[in-house]
Amino acid sequence: MTFQPGSDHSREDVRARVDEAIEDNDVVLFMKGNRLMPQCGYSMRALELIGQHVEEFETVDVLPALDQYRAALESHSGWETIPQTYVNGEFVGGSDILAELDERGELEQTLTGE
């Protein structure tokens, strides 16, 4: 399911996309922008931190429907802020939490389950 900027995205469509991405991917990052063009520093930092430890992970650009994504993600995590990282269906956190885990030497294990 691909969303195009400027198109209307219902809350139900976005919620289904969020649920699907979390269920279908070992690691998924909901971010502003994409891998090639992150659109905020926090998203760029999260992308870099995850990329240091795992090659295969999904990213979802929330900008085409930011308000709907915030609402859908908040129902999973209790947070409205973006970026958000999920590993094996569980909410891990944003770039600050990823950085803290990395500093403690725990990020790779968190991302890979090893």
C-alpha cells in the first residue's frame, strides 16, 4: 500500500498501514521523509542508528498524512512524536531512546534480538 503526497488518507487507511507495517516487519521506522531524503534531524539520526546494526528494515514516510499517522502511532505507543521505531511488533522509541541504547551497547541486541 503506497500513499502519494497530497492524496486523502483516511484514519482507517493509515491505521491499517501502521498495523500492517508493525506486524509484517522485524524492524520498522516511522519517520519524516525516506531513507534517501530524511526530512528532520531526529529521523535522520534514527535512520543512521538503526542502519549501523541492521541492513534490512522498513521505513514509512509519515509526512503525506502526518496527523493521521500521529493518531495511529499514538494508539500503539502512547507517543505522538516522530520518529518511532518498532522491533518485532514492540515499540522501542524515538531517536533519543535509540541513541541511549546505542551508548549503553544495547541497540544491536534490541534490534536483532540476539
